Amino acid sequence: MTQTMIPLAGALTPEGHRLTQRVYYEDTDFSGVVYHARYLHFLERGRTDFLRCLGVEQADMTVEGEKAAFVVRHMDIDFLASARMDDILTILTRTETAAGARMVLRQTILRENVRLMEASVTIAIINAAGRPRRLPTDLQQKMLGM
Amino acid sequence: MTQTMIPLAGALTPEGHRLTQRVYYEDTDFSGVVYHARYLHFLERGRTDFLRCLGVEQADMTVEGEKAAFVVRHMDIDFLASARMDDILTILTRTETAAGARMVLRQTILRENVRLMEASVTIAIINAAGRPRRLPTDLQQKMLGM
Amino acid sequence: MTQTMIPLAGALTPEGHRLTQRVYYEDTDFSGVVYHARYLHFLERGRTDFLRCLGVEQADMTVEGEKAAFVVRHMDIDFLASARMDDILTILTRTETAAGARMVLRQTILRENVRLMEASVTIAIINAAGRPRRLPTDLQQKMLGM
Amino acid sequence: MTQTMIPLAGALTPEGHRLTQRVYYEDTDFSGVVYHARYLHFLERGRTDFLRCLGVEQADMTVEGEKAAFVVRHMDIDFLASARMDDILTILTRTETAAGARMVLRQTILRENVRLMEASVTIAIINAAGRPRRLPTDLQQKMLGM
């Protein structure tokens, strides 16, 4: 068997951040295909590794010296086609807008060249008290560069 | 301890189908609140029990004698506030439109009177081959009655 | 449709704590039955509500004024038969031993009178630093009473 | 950032099959560490990719021309230490016994050189009707070779 090698945290490419993930048993339901909410897990892995490739580890993130976190505020999702057990998925993540305390990411899940899902995800940055915090300028620049 | 009694499959009410669910360990993440994708599980439990209260068991559903299934085509979701471990959630499900092979449900997750999530969910009916099938008239009537 | 009413947090009975839960889409996999790891979610809901019925809310638990938590140290699990979509499950939880910083619970999952799973679960109490803490005497007495 | 490259399906090594996986948000709970049942997902990914490296795709598996599936019959699990968000885990899978319709796998989850979990997993092969089927001799030989 030839081994497919992948970068563990995905890679920054001209189309956006690109992450490869496998569909396992846990992702499917009795209808035979991937359970609809599981695609959100793949999207979240994509966003986490996109940020990781930009130098952000979410478990230790700070903004102006304060502990901070990203939270999802809005999602608009088109379910276009289904993935199945053993499929190899590509999760593409690109920045649409990033300004103030909010950013919008555009995410696509593909199996080879077939688009399975398109999602627009609005993210906010908040501090430990839940107050919105401005996206740091250097991170904003890096994100808009993608 | 006084026991809160709930109907296992929820109940049809003038505001729509109403299901009570508890937040457990499995629903939370290290940020301390419920993981965003888990709300879609609560929504799906609400839709399943809404259909169950209308007489539809999804595992055995047929349309014109053919095996059929509901699939999610589109979701538009506002994440308004967070749920936490041990919270008791109410999932409200109402029909917005139901015509042809498509229906749109409006779903709300509440903790007491606080809205945590608003979602608009577009559902299609398909047969085993993945072809769209028309919503049976009697089910359409029942759904629109809610 | 006649509504089955259930106590949200289950109930203490002579056989142990008894919790009723429904199998939803999310619990199944493409083999058509419940995904094996999901039974551990049902077991954990049972333990959480067992403790809740004994007056313990895990999110706020303290031992001798210190924040404390239960952690699973060992599980021995027999998978006897499979659950399917729409099944109604009973999770039974009883104390086998409770002494020092450790307790062993015996848990059974049933569909009507059919046993689907038997599990022996060893739990420890730890403080925020991960150090073992003794089970408070009053909780130990309550647990052994079950 | 230097990219860590990994084989997507893991690799067969003298210690057994070796799979690298990342801990994401979805795997953690509000206690701050990985939710105990999620380790079973990592174990199952390990078993699936172990079989894949031996040439078995579970979604299409047949035994003597009949559709067949692996099912978990027993698990004995020691939870030794906790994983956290962003951790990189190694899942090791080796065959302990494989005879008749049953095999026992020994699985370990490590973070660098720290053992987080040890599990002994008994697996059976069944046909579509749930009847036990003998492990094909060539697969048995391959498994015992690991």
C-alpha cells in the first residue's frame, strides 16, 4: 500500500487553508452517510488548524494580555452532497472579512473535486467575561492575507 | 428532590413542538460551555420528536410505498447565548413552509425564557436512490397545522 | 398518541438509579445500530443523574471546601446486544463499592427486558490539581444506600 | 512553521499499527480535558486504519462472499492520564489473539512517551444477520504478524 502523507495541521495555499481528514465510523449515522452535524466538526478542525498555521493556539490565546477565545455567532450552511465511511475530505478555509471584533470565514468541504458543503461562518473574539474584543492587527493582517 | 416529569417525545403546543432536554458532560467543551455543533443534535432531536408526535417514525418512513428519508439541505443559525453543563433546554420546532419536496422548519433553543439559538432548517424528502420525493399530503397538512 | 411521561433526572428505585433515554440519529452509525462509544454517553448521563438525585451537581462539586470532580479510572464493558434508532433505553446505575477516594459503579443498559450492555466503572474524586480526594462520608452513605 | 507530515492511514511498525491524531475542541469537555468516551473514537480510528493497512476496507468487507462486519464485544480500559486541546496523540494497535470468530487487540494511546490509556478490545466478525463468522485465514495471518 502506498502511504498518502499529509501535513498534520494542514497547509496555507493560494486557495486558503487546506486540511485533509478521513471519515470514520463515528461520523456516520444509520442512513449510511455522514451525520449532518459532524460536518461542523470538520469545519471547526479546519478553522483551528487555519489559526494554528497563522501562529494562534486557541487554548492559550490572549488579546492585549487578556485570555480570549473565538466563538461562532452565525453559520449559513449548504449541504450539497453526502460523504461516506472511509472518504477522504478536504476542508478549505478562507477569510472573507476580518474587522473589529468579527470575522467571516468561507469554508468548503470537498471529496476530490466534488463540493459536499459550503459554509459561511461568523466568528467573534470575546474575553473571559464574554465581552467582545478587537481582533489583533497582526492576526487580522495575516488572516486577510489568506 | 421534586421530580420534573417530562413527556419523552415532547409535546405539540400552540407555539410548536416543545421538547425538554438536559445538557450533559458530552455536550460541553473545554471553553466551559456547550460545543457549538452539539446544538444541532438538540435541534435534530426536536425535529425527530416533532415528526414522531405527528405519527412519523423516520427509521421506517415510506412515501408512496418506497423507503424515504428526510435530509437537511440548508441551515441558517444564530448562536445568541451559551448553554452550560446541567442546563435544562427547551427545543421549539414549528413549520414555516411545507410544499413539494421541501419544507422549512423554524427552531429555537431556550433556557427558561432566554433564547440561546434561532435556526431555519430546510429539509428535503428523498428516496433510497437520493431522488427528491413529494411530501405526502396528509403529513403536509399536519405539519402546516403546527 | 399517548405520551410517555418520564422523570427528567431519572429516579432512585430499589434496583438502583433508573434513567430513560431515547436513541436519536446522532447515536447510530452506518452499520445501522448504535455506535459502540455512544453507550458510554448513556452511561455517563446515568451516573450524572444518579448523583443529581443524591443531591450532587457535578459542575459545582466541592470536597472540604475545595473544587472537586469525578473522573473515570477504569471501565470493563460487555456489549451484549445492539440498540437501534428510536429505541427507548433504560440505564440502571448501582453502587458496588465506595470507599476512600474510589468507588465502583455497576451499570446496565436495557431495552425493555433485554440487556444490551453491562459495565463496571471505577470512579475517583480529584481536586483541581488532580490529587485524589476522599469521598465525603454523607455522599458515601447515600451511595451505599443505593 | 515546520509542517509535521504524517501518513493519513497510519503505519505498520514493529510495535504495531501507529496512528497520529490531533485533539480538537470537539474532543474536550468542560472539565478542561478530553471527554472519556472520546478516547474510544481514537481507538476505533486506530483499529480501522490498522485494518486498512492490512488491506481491509470495513465498509465493503465480505467473508466467504457474504457481507460481514466487525463488532466490539468487550472492552477493558485503563484511563491513566488526560489529554488536552491541541495535543498530538499516538494510537498503537497490536493483535493479542486472533482465532475463530474472535480477536483481541491491545491498544495504547500516548502523548509523546506518556501513556494516557491502555485498552484490551475483543472484536467479533458477524454477517448481515448478526451470526458469527470465522476470521478469514489470510487476514488472521496478517493480523498475527503484527
